[in-house]
Amino acid sequence: NGHINVVQTLLSIDPEIVDDRDDQGNTAFLIAVELDYINIAKLLVQYHTNIYVLDDRHKSALYKAVNGDPLMVSYLLSLELPLNIPSIEGLTPLMIPVNESK
């Protein structure tokens, strides 16, 4: 479930943490997307997270979501995220093979 209540509580105490990064450049939004926690991703968007953020390997949220839950991909597409941002490897979300595992 991603512990949405914990995330909500932390953001209500300090909304500035919404775009903090881990040691690989991931924000909570990128992690929520990659783990298919759509409710947490939506909550982070309500707190004005940077939806265009890239991790240290230049991977976007859509890149991280493409082999996951189709509902997450649909949600991200509804945010009009760009489809053509390549990762360090030169792959865009549209180039990732459908059978590649996350």
C-alpha cells in the first residue's frame, strides 16, 4: 500500500521534503511510480512535486513506469509527461521493450 498515511503526515509537517532525493537521485515521486503506488504518486502531485524530475541515470517517471501497472502509465500520460527524454543509455520510454523487467 506504500503507507500513504505516513507520507501524508510527513508532507503535512514539512511540505518542502516533497522533492528530496536519495543517493541515486530518486524523489519520492519516482519511487512511488516505479513501485506502482498510484495513490502516493497522486498525493505527491497534490503537494506540487516536480513531475518532470529525472534520476541520476536520466530516467523519467514515465521511463520507470512503462513496464509496470498500465493505470500508472495512463495517469502519467494524463499529466502530459514528455515521451522523448532519453536515459543515459539513450533509451526513451517508447523504446523500452515491453518484456524488459524493471
